Amino acid sequence: MNKILRQEIQIKGSWSSVIEPYNEWGESLDMINQNRLIIKNLISHRYSFSDAPHIFKSMYYKKFKYSKVVLSL
């Protein structure tokens, strides 16, 4: 817990609605390893967390097109 609190590591999560026995995580990792899925193209925008209020408002009013937006501290 100390490492998390002292910003020595980052935790990133994702949600999936597929239920076992199907292993979409394994299939996704295999596709990444075989260069059949280029993940860098999935994130369309990166912003500072301090920009979040402005970015959320812009997203809500569809002022720009996006696929995935990442906010960093």
C-alpha cells in the first residue's frame, strides 16, 4: 500500500462484461503479442487530471470526437 500511496506504481483498470468460461483477457493479450491489436490507437486523447472539469464538459457536449480519454496526475 505504501508504494501506491507514494506514487511508486500505477494501477490501471478495465471492465469487461463477458463472463467465464470465455477468456477474453487471454485472447486480447495473445492478439497484442501477435501485433493483431495495436493498443496505442485505442487512446485518442491524454490530458492532465487538473483539466478534468473542462474535458468532461466538452465530452458531454460532444465538442470533440474521442474513443478513450486518459487523465494523468
